[in-house]
Amino acid sequence: MKTLYSAAVAAGLLTAALMPEMAYADGRPHDVTVKFCPAEQARTYPLESQRGIQSLLLQNVLVSHAGSVPIEIVGVDIDLMAGGEIKDTRHLAGADLKAAAAAGPRVQASGMMDVMAFQFCSGALIPKGAKLAGPALNRDEAMLVMGQPFAYKGARDAVRVRVQFVREGKTVETSASLPINSAMSKTAFRFPMTGQWFSAVGPTLHTAHRWALPEEFAFDIVGLGDGTRSFIGSGTAFSDYYAYGADILAAADGKVVGVKADVAEDPTTLRQPGETFEAYGERVGAYQMQLVASDINAIAGNYIAIDHGNGEYSLYAHLKPGSITVKVGDVVKAGQVMAQLGSSGNSTEPHLHFQVCDRPEPLNCAGIPVNFTNIELPYADYPRPLQSGDIVLAK
């Protein structure tokens, strides 16, 4: 895997927005609220373009309880809406609800919410001092529901979460809604390299990127030789890899707003001859945690961030040391050579990590889907957005 960070914990980034509070029959306001992260919208990616099938991942839903009387959540309904009508519903109750609720306390107890706070809205999603629990909630406790995937045919314009809970013997429901945005980026992006490449990791649900909000629609791009391997020889030197040193191009016009250029590459991050996949995964996971603990952006290694306007920023990560030719403030044109492909930061082999986000920071952002304008997919039946596992021909 060549993901920016481990997908073991996938969560969101932005402040959650509340719907207006509902009231009890006696006029008391609800003390149970539903929040989303990201707050502005849930974004989709085509799952099968010719048949109009979309994929959506609802990253995080938090049900918070601020009242003095304990409650018991008995059901959570996630509705996908179109024109005010329910088109799809997932009902969590009983064992399913308990399993969903149990994930939050485990993550909180592990310390991951401190080490990788950006994945949980950096304190905006989960109130300070709140204890994750559920389905039973006492005062200042909350239930976190993570990573709910959906596939559907046609259009959906909102996701609504309805929470049923029992308080003082009465069953009450509260809800909140989030818009669904199925559009691609406003900016027209070209592929950031030319020639033939392999989309090793992309927005498809069976690969790791989709489960983490910053890189939900990101790509890890590698080079392949005549066979299926990405390197020659033993693969223990960066120069063994076909992709290493390839030119990295600006994917669209814009202004450089972020550069990191002084990160050395570490050849020990490569898989060693005879090392099992499991042992390597454990070693790389420990290395990821070291990087995150040292600096929130360290896993990106050397990188360039470009502002394209429209609230869209492209990121080019794991670049080769000494190869970056642009600086903050430079204006770049689409197709301009900016650096060379490398393996700095959290990289299991030389590759380019490319993503588009709503902020310039590598991690404190929400991903935006891209449909490249200058590619052909020789093994696809028709033109469509790039998926994990595709061979790409970029003009």
C-alpha cells in the first residue's frame, strides 16, 4: 500500500453543522444533537459511470447527549434522499448498532484521537471532555458512527440521519441532514505526468484512500515494467523503481501556496527481500505513527500545494529531495515541470500521491473528486473517471 497514512482509522476533518433543534411535546428542547464531519457536504465518486451507479461514504456521524437524564439509543436510520423523498435507508439497531457504537470507544482508548486529531475534526466534532460510548449515553457522552458506505443508481441530493432514543420511558427522534454533492472538481485537471502509469490506489472503496477524508479521492501513481512489477533487481534501492525520478507536472494553472523540500528519503522504508507482507505492514505502520507524532504533515514528505481558486488545492507528495523547482508565491501553468517523483515521507516505494482538497494543508482538508481531461484508459470499455487498478495513458 502506498497511502499517505494508515487507513485503520478513517474519519473527517471539518466543523460539524447542526440542524435546528427539535422539541419534545412539552416544549423542552432536545439535548441530543447529530453532527457530521465534514459538515458542508458528502461527496460521491462514480462506481460504474455507464450505468449511473454512484458510491458515497458517510465519514462520521456523532450523536451527542448533553442532558442530565441518561438515554438509550435504540435505532439510527441513514436515509439517502432525492427531492425530499427517501430512496435508500440503512437501519442500525440491536447488534448492528452496538457494533457501530463500540468502534468509537476503542479508538478513543487507543490514543489515536490525540495522535491523529485531524481525522476527528481537531476537537470540532467531538466536544472537549466528551466520552465516547453508546448505545446508552450519560451526560456529556457521545456515540460515534464511522465509515458508512453506500452504492446506488441514479441521483441523491441529501443524506439524513434519524436517531431514535428512549428517555424517561418515552421514545423520541431527532435528526440532521447533509447535502450530497456528486459533481467533480470545478477546476479542469490534467494528469500530473505523461506516458503510461498505474493507478495503484484511488477512490475505489476496496483501496485505502477512500476511507480517510483528506485523501478520499486521491491517487497513488506508480510505474510498471513489462510485467507486473514496479521495479527491477531486488527493489531495495530507489533507483530500482521505474517511476523514480519522473517529471511531475502542474495539473492546472495556479499559485504555489505550500512547499516542503528538505525531507530525506529513507531506503529502509522499502520492503526487504524475504520480509513477509505482514511483517512489513507492521513495520511500516510503526513508521507512520512516528512520522505523525513528529509533525502532522511529515507523512507527505517533500510536497507542493497549489491554489487553483474555487476553493480547490492540488497536492503532489513524496517528491524527490532536491528536485523541486518552484517556491511559495510562484504562478504555475498546467503542464509545467515542478519536481521529480520520489519516495520521501510515508512512502512504501517511489510513487506520486496526488490529491485535490478544499484546503492547502495535506491532512487538514476534505478531498474533492477529479476527472482528468487528458487520459485514456486502454482497458476500460468507455471513457470514465479513473479508478484504483487502472492503467493510464496520459498525453
